[in-house]
Amino acid sequence: QVQLVESGGGLVQAGGSLRLSCVASGSIFRLNVLGWYRQAPGKQRELVATKALNSYTNYADSVKGRFTISRDIAKDTVYLQMNSLKPEDTAVYYCYARNVAGDREYWGQGTQVTVSS
């Protein structure tokens, strides 16, 4: 099994920055992709950014140029640096992982990010 624990959420004014962290533990040798999704009230969960072991990175169009995902393989940690935050970035942010086989996904408990206007 894999456990994902997020930290770093909070309240910030529009234009500000936050950095999210997610530490993976358990059967982490089976992980390929680590990343972030988010879910705003009344909306479906959506991709924010993911990063694979081969460094392939995927971003949602809405965050390109503002958010940066990075991964410390030695620390089994993935980060999301969020700059130029907007009120529409307000959501619960979930850490996400997918195994090498691609047939199992794992989720963290979520961390709230609130951007005030």
C-alpha cells in the first residue's frame, strides 16, 4: 500500500504564493507518477500537474506559467509551487500517485487552498 500526506495549504491573497508538499510512504518503489489534482466546491476533481519518473510533466492549461511541479525522488516527495494565485484556484488539493503498472491509483486526504480577492 501507499500513503500520501499533503501539507502547505492555507489562505492567501490573490497574487500571492503557496507551496504544497506531499510525502509518499509504503510501497513507493512501485510508483511512477506523482502529482496534484484539485476539486472546487460543486465541481469535478481536475488535474493540476503530474510528474513521472522519466521527468515527463503534465500541466493543466489553467496553471501553466504559474505553477511548478517538482519531485525529490530521494525524499519520496512531490511539491507544487503555486505563484500568482487567483481566486479561481481555490479548491481542495489532492496528492495523487500511480504505480508503474498503471493499474493502481492512490490519493492523499487533501489540503485546502483558499485565495481571497
